[in-house]
Amino acid sequence: MTKIGLEIHCQLTKLESKLFCSCKANYREFEPNTNICPICMGIPGSLPLLNKSAVEKATLIAMALDCRTPDKIAFFRKNYFYPDLPKNFQITQLNAYGNTSIGWEGKISVGNVKIRIRRIQLEEDPGRLIYEGATEKTKLTLVDYNRAGTPLVEIVTEPDFETPHQVREFLNILSDLLENLNVSDPGLEGAMRADANVSIEGGSKVEIKNIGSFHDLEKAVHFEITRQQSLAERKIEIVQETRHWDDGRKITVSARTKEEEAEYRYHLEADIPWVRINDGTKNQLQIHMPESISSKKERYVSKYGITPQVADILSSDRYFSELFEKANNETNAKDIANMITTDIMGLLDTREKRDASKLKGDHITDLVEYIKSNKITRASAKLALDEVIKNGKRLSEIIEDLNLGHVSNEDVLSGIIAEVLDEEAKAVEDSKQNPDIVNFLVGKVMQKTRGKADPELTLLLLKKHLDID
Amino acid sequence: MVSEEEIAHVAKLMKIELEDHSSHIKRVQKMLEYFDILDNANVESEEIIVQETDLDKLRDDKYVPYDKDLLKFLNSYQGKYVKAPKLN
Amino acid sequence: MNLGISALNYVNGIKNNEFTVEEFISESLDHIKQVDEKLHAFLRINDFAIKNAKEIDAKIKSNQNVGKCYGMPISIKDNICIEGSKTTCASKVLENFIAPHTSTVVSRLHSEDSIIIGKTNMDEFAMGLSTEFSAYGPSKNPWNNDFVPGGSSGGSGVSVAANECIASLGSDTGGSIRNPASFCSVVGLKPTYGLVSRYGLVSYSNSIEQIGPMTKTVEDSAFLLNIISGIDPNDNTTLDNKNQDYLSDIDAGIDGKKIGIVTEMANSDGLSTNVLDATNDSIKTFEKLGANCEHVSLQMVPYTVAAYYTITSTEAGSNLARYDNVRYGYELDSSGFEFNSYISQARSKLGPEVIRRMILGGFVPSAGHAGKYFSKALKVKSKLITEIKHVFEKFDFLISPTVPIQPFKFGEKINDPVSFMMVDFNTVTANLTGIPAISVPYKITNGLPIGIQIMANNLEEHSMLQAAYALEKTVDLPEVQI
Ligand SMILES: [Zn+2]
């Protein structure tokens, strides 16, 4: 089985200032090295000053992803030498002395797959390197530190994805969520970056780094699965390694650099005391937050009697749960939930389709009502749904347009039944031995009416004609 | 005793040239040997104690542009970029 | 003019028109010129000192508001930044580093109209206890120039002891204020962790170090602490001391107070007979002052030096990683160099002790060794904090000799790293636990000073200063001959 895990880096672009200094969080509008100060440049004598809102916004993300959140958060130093790191260490988080990162053990559903969130942490972004000329000929590296210290939230998932499609869907859901929480603008260049790890049945885990956009992430994962499968087919061992996504050639390339022993010498960042986040603060944040997935699910089950499975699927997707909330008028909740999960989710299974869809909650309310009162068959309802999604017209109009109303006129139906009985002489004959054949004949009538025949009336009339009780 | 190779390896990670400093190795070894005393402290079960603060005491999220030209204090730059040696 | 007066007497002298700021400053500068070639307390003298003095004199003359310091000359350890001037940490790596910011302590001194007379010598990046590791040569003990002045704030200690200035600010990571205070026979105070802002102090081991005053009298330390202490928005670790006045009731005495003599420190293997005698003598003095003295054991103390060096090396390894000469430092053309070799080349300017600490700092927190060294050190620190907390439920103060030995000769200890480390034995406890501690000059034996250390509970500087004041009033030490 293919297993894919993700490490998402998301800048908190909606913040005014950087994580540890008052320089601008959105560095994009600046000339190189003009959005810097002694703190983000690590000038001797400077001290990090933690941004309160960064902690709050990161905690919001953790809550929205159903994570557990700590009573105290702690920061650590990850030590390594690199020109984009002004201090030659990065201030980040680690759960070394209990759980002190922004969040852990979260979950989010993507369709009917549950993706577990391992950990969420708050950290600083490094500066940006600019290379002059081709790599081999480059005499030096140029550094722009404007980005250094930008608040970054790292979201690490368990390897719960099985397909690139799920990865894409997850990223879409996550983007929506971050936008919705007003913490980030995922559309900004470089605001969202990701690394992935991919393994297929029986193979080692391969890390893919350097993926610049979510669009490429899906491609990179897809490429990597195909690459690994092709190796497996040829019985070539898949080695554990780090690969880079080559943006130009759209392939993953083995990171040739010799695996220098990763030795980050993590230790506590003493310049930032552990920050207590009390229940009052958490409750305050909760007010600004869309209802959590788990509490939504619980509400669906307990208030509306929806089965846990359906509630799970429905609650974990913001788009469909919003649709549900709008369509549901307290008396029809179960039917609405079933229609969304069995019919609508399949029709709107990509973000593009959802964006283009004209379907509103009212449409679903009406559809369920029409089916219940026998004004339309289930089969016709499906056709109507297709139309609604396309043009957003009112249901009554669509039924008229497509002539989807039930054929429940006895005379009309009797005429059609007569035709069918004529054509299906053998079946009529067989029905004398086997009364179940009548269902086959109902089907034939349905075919002729393109699903519009009132099924109960048809059965009744057929039985009358065939003398079955 | 910690081997010379181990110390040399760490020195490399810390970007310290040991060529001219081989005399350091013996001294470092002696210091590390002294640190073995920590094994007798019997502290395995201790919880660590750290400084704490409250969320409201932290800096408010406000953009305040730095009012000095920091590039002036930096010694090696090209145009508007800081110059670093090439990688790899 | 007597340059050896206390800060409080200096203020009175100015107020009573006994001398002008300019007179005092210019005489101080002359004195520095005379003695500092030998003593080498200073790395740099403030060229604007006379100009500053004139400005303050003008303010005094025209009855403008004048700050509490009235132009008093204060020296600053060269790891504390002042905007626009060099801060080298006595390292070649920062030979040309000009700070773009002023430390909070210096800002506060400036706003009280003190004059920063110069930057003082120290062990490179504050790693050491004798100034022998300064990249610019050691400072000399004014009591005997063949002996070390202690360190790492050795230059600060010397500058105060030799009357080159009224007072100084040092930094104390494991005794770096108290050790030279003891060796030079001045008062040195290490405040509670967080009482004084570290903004503008070049970090060495940021979880335990503090800036503090080095002065001629206990009252002067209280006077300076009033100015430099308190919460600072530029340092997340600072504490609110509610503007406490440390000078008030400083003469309250210690009648009825309970004093714990730390057994492990008062009887350690490395304790010299002279220091032991002085300590026993001080215990009698405390009792005469009405305090009850009793031995108390801190079981973690034997492990503190190892824990201290493990923690400080780890943090130093991280804090000094930024000295890669990419953004600031000295002239070294990077073109043609590969990144790693450039940095290694640049960092070879670090001095020998710093290099050793870098190696230790790479080793003790590394994945394979953190369990043996770094985690244990943190736990020793934590257990010591718990022990200290219990002890202060019963005692008001803890005392010990500040340093187990008297000043030693240059080169005497430098080749034996373990006995070198053990010099810190009595001072590191206050750093590891965060509590305040003060060294009070107590005795001169064989021409060399001995200091007594008083420790108090967190944020108990006020009562600690009362105890130090009471002890100070019982001693009458000879003047240093320069
Ligand atoms: Zn900044």
C-alpha cells in the first residue's frame, strides 16, 4: 500500500510583524535587505521578542485541525550552519520535555479518509539565497534576509495519504481553512511550501524536498510513486533517501550531497520563557473559530440522529458541512445528510467542480422534500441535481424544463404498460410461474418513461394486468 | 575515554579547524572525563524547571520599521545583497 | 583629589561643589593613562568623556534636571553594547564590530547622567576566570601585578579597585562578577536571573547569565542596582521588581536572621587554608551581628561545576555560531571559498579556550551524548533549584567563601583544566539556580584579597544587600597601593 506523509510550511502572512521582531511579516514588497533589524539579523546583543498574535494564530490552526494544545509552549534552537540563517540556528519547537509545541495529535478528513496530524509547530523562516549564474560556476551566494524571521507554522501529518489526489484534496481543504481562519493568504508566492515522504508496499521511505507550490506537490508525489513502482516492477531496491523536486524538469532527483549526519544539537531557547496558554485564552480563541470537526460530528449524531459514519464524512469537509447546515431545517437532517454523502459528494469531488457549482442549500432542501412527497423519483432527482449544479435554477423550474415530474396518471401509465406487455410476451408468460418477474417489467416501464413513472403505481397496475396479488 | 576521532568529528561539525589545535584534544578529553561525575548525581527522574511567562506579557503584533541602515553595519555585501561564500 | 571615593560620596562631592564633573573625569583619565599601561583594565577609553562631562557640568550650573549619577565615571565590560562604538568581547573575531544598538543597562545609566569612561578587558566571550584568555592580553591584579585579577570581568574589577572609575558593570555567568570582585577586593553583585535586562549583552550562556554592578561599597551596588534593574520590553526574560529601592534601610542589620553555611563550599577539597580561616572568621562576625549561623548541606553542589560547564558549553556553541564572518566581523574576502571552509577559516580567529568550549558545546548536547551529559546537567540544575527552595524556607541567607582560593599567579592554573574549572565551585550555584549573590571584600591575607559570598532567595536583593552592608561595616581593609 502506498503511504504518503506531508510536512507543510505555512507562513502566517496575516500578521503585521515577524515572529521575534517588529520587521514586516510580509517581506515581499521590500528591496533586498531593507526589512531587517538587529534581532532578525542575529546581531550580537539582540534578543528575540515573541509575537503574541503569532502564538494565537498558530494555536487557532492547531484547534481547527482538532489538535491537542499545550498549557505551555516552549521554543528550541535547531543548530546548523547555513548562510540563510543569520544566527546559524533556527528558533523552532520540539516536544522534548512533554508536549510543548503549538499542537499535536490532530485530524482532518479528506473525503472518507482520515488524515492524522502528528504535530504543529511555530518557527522562523530563514532568509533567501540567490545564486549567481550556473551552480558550478557560481563564485558566491547572495543572501536577502528580508524573509528571515517570518512566522511559519509547520504542520506534520502521519503517512495517511494513499493517492496524490488525496494529497491535493487535503491541501485544498487546508488552504480554505487557513484563509478562513484569517491567518494566511495561501495564494501569496512562497506562503505555502511542502515536503513529502512517499513509500510504496515493501519499499523504503523517500523524502521529497524543495517543492515550491502545492500544485507541484501533487505532481511530485505522483512522479515519485510511479518511479518507485517502476523500480519495484524491475525488482530494483528502493533506497531510503532524500530527493529534490526539479521544478524545471518536473521530476524528483536524488540529493547527491553526502548525507552529512544530521546533528542539530537541539536545546531550549532560554531567551523565550515558556509561555503559559491558559484555558481562558483558549476559550477566547475558540470564539473566533469555526466549530471543530469533532464537535460538529458529535452534534450531527446526537442532535439529528445521523449515523456516526455519515456524520464523520460530512463534518470533516467544510464545504459539504456548510451545505448541510444550510439545507437542513431540523426535520429533514437525515435525508439531507444522506443525499449529500451518497449523491452530491460524488458529483463535486474536486475543488474546481465545487467552485463552479451553482448548488445551494435550498436546492437540496427542495429535492429531499420532492422525493419525500413523491413528486419526483430518486432517479429523476439525480438528473435534476446535475442540472442544478450547472445552472442553479430553482428545482421546480428544472423539473418543468426536463419534464422530470412523475408519470402518475393511470391512463398514461396503463398505455405504456400495455406496450411493454406486448413487447415482453415471454416475460408475461414466465410470470405465471415466477411472480418476481414483475420487477423486471417495472424496470422496462421505467426505461420507457426515463425514470419518471411512479414506481408504486406502476407495480400496482402491472400486478393488476398480470393478475398477481 | 572519548576518542580523538570523535572530537575531531565534532570539531568539524562546529566549523573548528583542529589542525593547529591538536593540543586542545587532550584538554577537552580531560574536561569530558571530569563531566563523568554527572553519572553519580542520581537525577534521572528529575523534572526540568524552567522560566515561564504569560501570553499577555508578549510583544503586540505591530510593524515598526527599523530606523537605521543596518547594511552599513554589515561588512560584506554586493549591491543590496549580503555576500556569502558559495555552497558545496 | 581622591579618586577612590564611593559613588554616593562622588554625588555628594558634586552637589557640594567640591569638584566639577570635568575635573573628576579629567583626573580619572590622567590616572588611567598613568596606571593602565601596567594594569590593562581597559580595552578602549571613551573619547567623548570630557565633552560629556562639560555637558553635565553645564546642566548642573544652569539648574537643569540632572540624573542621579551626576557625571560619575563608570566602566563597562566589553561584552555590553553601546551604539556606534566597538564591542569586541575581547575577541579577534569581533575586532571591528560596531554595535548598532545600546544595551538597556547603558541606556539607563546614560539617562541618569553617568559617563561611560571606557570598555573593560575580559576573558574572550566571558569564558574564563582570570582574563588570561583575553585576545588582547590579560589585566593585572592591582594588589600584586604578578597575580590574576580574576575573571571574566577582570578588567571591570581592576578598574574599580585601582580607582580608574567609580564603578563598573560586569556580567556573571558562573562567577564572572564575584570572582574578580573577590580577587580585587571590590563588591560584586550577581542579580536574580531576570532582574537586569540582558538586552545588548553579547550572549555566552543566556539561560544563566546576568549583568551586575562592581563597586567600592555595598551601598554603591544598591545605588547602581536601583538604576539598572527592572522589567524591559526588549528582554522577554526580565522580571518586574516594582521599582524596589535597594538603598532604603540598607543599614537595617541582620539581628535574628538565619544564615546557612553551605557545607560543600565551606569545606571543599580545593579550599585554601587562608580562605578557610577568613570564612570561619566571617561566621563569627555574622554571629556577633546577631545572626544564627548553621551548616547546611546542598547535595547537588558537587555536581554543579560539571553541570555548569555542560550547559554553558552547549549554549555557547549555539550563541557563538553566528560568528561566521558572513554578515559582520573582520575583512576576509569570501570569493573563491567554499562555505564550510570559509567559516572554519574565519572561526580560526577564536581563541584557544573558546575553541575548546565550541568542541565541548558540539559534543555534550549531540544526539549520541546528550543523555549522558546535557540532559543530566539540566536535571542537576533543576534538582539544585528544588534543594535551594527548601533551604530558603528555613534560612534567610547562605554564605560561603566567594572563591575557594586567593588570586593565583599568571600561568599557574592555565595548564590544568580541571583545577581551573574548580575555581568556579562556589559561584556557579547562584547562576544555575538563578538566585542573587554578592561578594563582599573581607580580608587581605599575604597581600591578596579574600571575599565572602552571601546568597539569598530569588528577588531578595534588598535583604541580601542589608546583610552585605552589615558585614562590610565590620571590616577595615588596607588601601590598595598602585
Ligand atoms: Zn527584524
